[in-house]
Amino acid sequence: MNSNRGLDHDEKLLFEVGDVNRTGVDLSEPENLNHMIGDSFSDSEIGLAGLSEPETVRHYVRLSRKNYSIDAGLYPLGSCTMKHNPRLNEKMARLEGFSEIHPLQPISTCQGALELIDLISSWLKELTGMAAVTMAPKAGAQGELCGMMAIKQALLNKNESHRKIVLVPDSAHGTNPATAAFLGFEVKTIKSNNSGLIDFDDFKENIDENFAGVMITNPNTCGLFEADIVKISDLTHKSGGYLYCDGANFNAVVGKLKPGDLGIDAMHINLHKTFSTPHGGGGPGSGPVVFSERLEKFCPAPLIENDKGEYDLIENLHEESLVNSFGRLNVFHGQMGMFVRAMSYMLSHGADGLKRVSEDAVLNANYLRASLSDRLTPAFEGYCMHEILFNDDFLKGTGVETLDFAKAMIDEGYHPMTIYFPLVIHGALLVEPTETESKQSLDHFISTLRDLVDKLKKDSESFKAAPVFTPIRRLDETQAARKPILRWKEEPLIAV
Amino acid sequence: MRYLPLTNEDRKNMRGVIGIDDVNELFSNVPRSVSLDPTFNLPNHKTEMEVGRILSGIANKNINSNQAPFFLGAGAYKHHIPATVDHIIQRSEFLTSYTPYQPEISQGTLQYLFEFQTQVSLMTGMDVSNASMYDGSTSSAEAVSMAKRITKRNKVVLSPTLHPQYAEVIKTLISADEDSIDYKFSEDFDVTSLISKIDEDVSCVVVQNPDFFGSCHTLEKLADHIHSKGALLVVVVNEIVSLGMMKSPGAMGADIVACEGQSLGNPLNFGGPYIGLMSTKDKYVRQLPGRIVGETNDMNGEKGFVLTLATREQHIRREKATSNICTNSGLCSLAFTIHLTLLGEVGFKKLSKLNHEAAIKLYNKLNGLEGFAVKNKSFFNEFTVKLPINASVFVEKMAEKGVLAGVPVSRLENQDDSFSNLLLVASSEINSDSDREDFIKLAKEVCYE
């Protein structure tokens, strides 16, 4: 039976269309020399299905057409920052001088690579107003780990490892408590007040002699700037603790203010959010961390040193400049391919452009807020930063839930916003338009959402059934978790 | 500014709708003590052409692997990547989509990840795989962490021939006290000595295969001993192409396999982004970190894919999660799976053979060279040579003469002088006879003239 529908083609699994005898690569013939592998040699079948080149191209092109993408439409995932990914960045990352160099080449043959890392480091330090930066972390979550490990090392260095308590607001990303717990800290949750900000009194009450530090996202996951941040950092330092800032939302303030002025000690920066490296369906990311002077010497390996234009790479943990380092986060020197893309973005914008980036991102979010507030219900009063958070009050009495509303947006041609996050808001809908959407694009989005809200009372059933215009309808996630099928397997032959 | 669509007219109208005169009114929560719009000591915006010139200028200061006969490995390998791979991964729908949280409009990503998980399971000889990690080293650390959760034991034994930076990453990320990790870097892989270290407190033994020095090992006997003590065998594979000629880690008794997958589909990139592979047995799947894709049905009974087993993950479990990992190496896993699809079984095995034979040919030439001694009894596409001179000096001099000759062991372990003349030399399908002749001719010059 033909299950193709117009441009949407059914595409079977690679293992159903390919086989072990097909290939799409021409290689020269081996000479069948006697092998030198020893007893671990094997030539038994692995079972890898292959395809010729035209079949391969068709397989993946057909698959690609089942994906939504920022290139095809507004992608308002709050806290994820789905902004345009400039193609110049891709071209620059593919220069052979960056993409075709080995991490362990003689230092004299990779001076350009070290210069590039030094250049992006100096930009990040200047933009954040911080003393030091490490480019090692491979993603935001590893950046968090890096920042918190530096704090742990600093406490150890002061013989204060009894300080075990890390305070985390209830609105934080799940990675924050997971990171602190992974490092053996005890996580204590602090409350948000009814303005969506950290409750300063609750924060104060939770500080005792075992206080190690606090992890704060700023702007926070409710899309608000933490107004008490300087009070919090002062009290943190006075109490012998450290302030970790989750920089996931740095894109709201880049070029507008220096996070160093807020009194933070460490902050990771997601190059794939603020600096436009592509999300790639879930990675690769890159999560450099900036440090205050108090934490500088605990940086992980490697370091780059610049002696009158000659660059050197300090990669061995025994070296003198790494003697206080907390160690090494991964093999080699970080996500070079991502550094080049981010550097291309920074050079393109410059200081004036980056200020515009955050202003437009915040302007766009507040424009959505102003244009939707009589239909959807904002979770908090007042202006927001780069993203606007709604609760599900507007759905009350309709029988439609946040998930249904999100799925209905898909039928209208939009990727839904982030839903059910942050956890502090019932049925949360977090919308981040980013600065790369035009006013026309926002106006279309606004009118679509307004029409959907108006439809709630008239036709709630259609929300429950959505989406209907997708290659596949709502999927049974319970079944997937209860009886996990995590790979293709050949169906056993049934004896007749 | 070419990336910003709003015009000044738009901005003015939007401020009107919001009810503000100045955009800085939106930043009113920023404390007064913090200056808005400070001065940055940075240049202003540049045209596409200007940015291209600056970055090309920097790139040109490097000698890239296409400009010189190239023999570096030690955890990152140069292979030919078919043109199709880079073309497909730059399709908008793959490049500019997010983690597949809305499965109805992400089946493209979800299906290729399901296929990827199948390929990784097959190659490593394991039951299940996750949807990738950052790289081989973080994969290895996550594998150790997983083994500790499963066995509820604290001690870890690392084989002396494990990549030194992998050992450092494990030590750093496991954040255990130093004493609980047994590791002393050396050339000697000795099963008996490893066995003698396994007691009732050991959670796992980590073995790299082929090892850091390039030697290949059988692990069945070791695996039996490890299992008899209730511990787990973690196998690390740095050069995934070796699996086309070697018994799979699963076939030799591995419980968890952690690999660097860069060799397929991903260029050298000065060390990143790369792609960590991780696979295990069915019974441990709920302890596996990272994203996992599973098959299910939609409301009409049609087959489809979703992210699954999320109850292990940080966004649900918060401080009780199996790992803090969130992102994986999505696009790198796409490159990996496309390259492997193009190769197929026949192509993959042929590629593996070509790599091995390239190494044998260089081995044969080096063996006859006075003062040069290959240390390996077995190898896949990389081996260790003892040089008549210091290896760091050797590679610098070879680079001056236009050959990127290998990785000095002392680059990774510079505390022990006994490694100073050892050089790791990798070969692959990219090396021609003339590359090898250049290597030999110049090596003689560098050492003896």
C-alpha cells in the first residue's frame, strides 16, 4: 500500500531498505596482506546495512522533511534561543585551516588555532567583564559542572569542604540541581516570590555555616531579571559562599551590561544560544565558563599562553600554571568548530550589533506580551526580558490543556513554545521569539495564537485531536517507556 | 545589521504598542549600581567579506592535514569523508532544529537516531546504545560513573595503557578521592596484573582496545575474572574503524562500551566537536545516561519514534538524575550514521582493512631502519616507535620538512623520561606510498644528518 502523502514520503528504516552487500563508497582494493591484529582478529558479520549514494541521499532527504526547523519557521522555544544560524559561520568553520587540523599537531603548526581560541576568550572576558575564561566545556551542562567544580576546589583550597549546601531556586533548569548533586553538594531549594523572582528573605534564611554557594539563572527561567542579584551576591560573598550564574539567558543582556558588575563568580555561556551556533537537532554545543579573580586559578586544563604573539598550550596537569586546577573535563581542547562559528558571529555583530541583539530580543518578547495579554495569561506582571511566560489560566474551563494547545499550534505551522517549564508555573508556556524574527513574522504569530484562543470555547475537540497535518499523529510515550524498543532487530522467522 | 530584521520604524511602532519611549525601560529590573550600556573595548560590526578575511587569515597560520603527509592519531584520526555527508548535515531541517521534544514534527531526527543506536549496538556487539555523548573521554567517565551506580562499589581500575587524558577526565569527573582510582600509565598491558587488582570493592576495570600504544588485546579471560568478582568490564575504543577487523567488545565480554566516534563522518576540528558512543547490555539500560530514542505507535497505530526513558534524566529527576548531560552530539551523530550507511558492511570492512594494511606497509619500512624499533607485537592502524632521538624534537623537525609525523608520547605524559623517545604513528586510507617514502627519507635525515 502506498502511504505517501504529497510531499510527505513514508521512509522505512535503513535496515529495511539497505543490506550488507550494498555500498555508496568506492575504495581501492586491499592487498590481503597477513594481518597483524593477533588473537582479537575477527571477520564475522556485523550486520551493517548499506546504501548506494543516490539511495543514501534520498533516505536522509526524506527524513529531513519530517523535521521542523528555524530556517522554515518561527521556533519560539523558551530558554532554548532558536535564533537564525548565519551561513557565514558554517563556511568559516569549514576552512581547512580550522577543520582539518589535529589537536596534537606540533604547537608551531597550529598557531592560528591557538590565536582563534585566544581571540574568542578575550571577547568573552570583555563582554562579561570577568577575569578569566575556560573554553574547555563541551556544552552548557558541562559548563555548569566546570563552574561548580571550580567552586568546590576553591572551598577545598580554603579547607572549607564542610560547606556542602548549594541553594537552587525552584525555577532553575533541571541541570542545576543535577550538577550540584553530581558533585556531592547538598541541594536546597529556595522559593520564588509572587513576582517570579528569588525570595530574598527565604534565600537569607537558608544561609548557615555550611553554605557553599548559590546557582542563579539570570535573567531567570521566568524571563525576568533578578532585581536583587547584587544584594544576593553581596550576602553570598559576606557569608563565605560563591555565586554561580547559569548564563543560558545571556542573550538577553549581551552588549547591554557586564555580568561581572553583578558580582558573580562563575558563569557558563552557551555558544549555541547567545552566539548562534546551530542546535543541530540536539548538539554539538559549547559551554565556555567565565570566572572571577577568586576562582581564576582553579580553571581546568588546557590553558593558552601568549608570549609576544607566540602561543603556547599548557595541557599537562603537572605544569606550574595548572597546579591549582581542578583537572581536565575532556580530551583535547574543547569545541574548536563551535568557537569559529561563534567568533564569526561576534565579529559580524561587533559591540554595537550585540547591544542591538539583546535590545531587539527583549523588544520582540515584550511586543508579544503586549499583543497577547488579553488572550493568554502572563504568569507575572510587568515587562519581561527576552522571553514571556504564560500560565494556563486562559485554558480554565475549556477542557484543553497546555499540551493540547501546543499540539494545535503545530497544525497552524508553528513549533510550540516550551511547555510545562519552569515547574513553578502551572501548565507553563514559555515563548522566546529571539531578535531574528521580523515584525511581520511576529504579527502573524500573534494573530494565529489569538485565533487559537478564540477557538478554545467553540471547538475544544480539535485541540484534543491535534496535530492532524503532521507525518505522524500523537505518539504513545507510555508504551515507549514501558516496553522499550531501542534498536532495530531482524524479525525472527516464524515456523509454520 | 544583516541578521536583524527590525527597522527603526518597526522598533518605534513596537515601543508604542508596549507603551514605552525608550527600550531601556524594559531593563528597569537591573540594579542602579550596575551600568547599562557600558563601554566595551571591542570593534563594531563588520561585513561578511571583512569577517571572511580575518578568519581566513587566522586559519592560514595553521598547517592543515591536507598540506602534508599526515600520521597523527592518539585519539583523533583522519579519514576521507564522502562529500554526501557534509551536504546532508547542512540541510536546514537537520542543522537548525532543536532536540526532538515535539515528536510529530521531529521524526527525521528521531528516526536517524534510532538507526544510529542500532548501528552502534551492532558494531560494539552490545544490546543497546544511547543517542550519543560529547566525546570518547566523557563517554568513558560516564561509563565509570554508571558502573559505580550498578555495582554500588567505589573503586575503579584503569588499565595502564588507557589514554592519559582519558584517565584525567575520569579522575576529574568522577570526583572521587584519588585513592579509589588505580592508574599508573605505562606501556605494559598485563592481564595477570590487572586481575590481581580486582577485589570486592572494585566497580569496574577500564580497558582501551586497541590501547593507547596501538596494541590489540583479547579480553575474554580478563572479563571472566572481573565478572567472577561481581565487577564490570568497561571497554574504550578510540579508533572505531578497528571494529571492522576485530572482535567486538561485546563478543569479548564487555558490560559497557565507550567509544570515540569521530573517525566516521567527522573531521579533525582541532579536537572538537566529536562524538561519544555508549552502549551496554539490556539489563543496565535504565542506568544508561543521555538521550535515548525508542519506537512506539501513534494514535492511529502507525509506527513512530520518541525520546524515551526520560525518568533517568535531569529535567525530570533533577538532583536524582543519572547524569547532568542534556545536549548530545546530534549533528555529529548524523554525520557518523550517514558515513556508515554509505560504507555499509562491505565498505566498512574494506576501509578497516585498508587502514590496517597502510600501517603494515609503514611498519615494514620502519623495521628495516637503523635505530628505529616498533614496540608493538600487534596493532590495527597505529603503533609506537622508539626513535634514536627525542620524539618532540623529531616531530618539530619533521614538520619543518613538511611531514606531520605522529604524536610524541611525552606530549601527553611529560613526567617520566622513559617515554621521551616514543612516537605514536597512525596510518589510514589517506596515506599513499609516496607519503610513506617521504616519512622514511626525512626521518633518516632528521635523525642522522
